[in-house]
Amino acid sequence: GENYVWFVSHVVVSTLQLLEDGTIPELTQGTIGAFQYIPYSGPKYESFIEKWQSLDPIEYPGAGPNTMPIDFDYLLYDMFYVASLALEVLDNNGDLEQERIPAQTWVDALRSIEFEGLTGHVSFDENGDR
């Protein structure tokens, strides 16, 4: 609205994209939004889309022929890929044999991860930020 500035997350930005009645300029007056960049191209992306569209929509609601994943699905894929790579690091170091894995061991494993994901390059700095 007038005389206000609203900072909004990607959730609001992506929801506004669904409006098709011309109200977006009015609704977004004074809004600064952020969104996750997803490079919709490349071999990994193409493979993911091919697999997504080959799924049975009865077994996987929202997937199947002539469908496209929502942006959150790409982020989820990369999140689970990070988790699986971290588990692989822990396993290779023999850390999965422990009854409890110290938090710092998990942090170190996660920060060592680096790969090209569906949402672009994935790596973490010393603060754990991507």
C-alpha cells in the first residue's frame, strides 16, 4: 500500500504469479520480494523432468504426463540429495557406527558437500549458508 514497504518471501512472490486477473500491480505496490533462482535447463534438469512426467499420477499426485513440478519440488530434491551425500560422508568416516553422532560431526559433513543440483550450484560456507 501507499507509504509502506513490505518485504516478502518467495512464498508470496510465487503465489502472486498464480493471479491472472490483472490485480498484481495493485496488490504488490510497495512490495520487495525475493525468490529462489532455478536454472530450468541442463542434463540433470532434463532427466528430472523426464522422470517426473513418467510417474503414475495415481501413485504420485501432481506428477505424471503433461505436468511440471513446482519450484519447491526442485528445492526438496536438492535438500534430500544433500542429506544423502552427508550420510555417505558419515558412513565413509565410520561415524554411522556410533550410537549418537555429535552435532559438529553432522555440521562438518554438511559443509563438505558440493555438487550441481537442480537449483544450481550447492555448497555451504563456514556459516552454513548456501
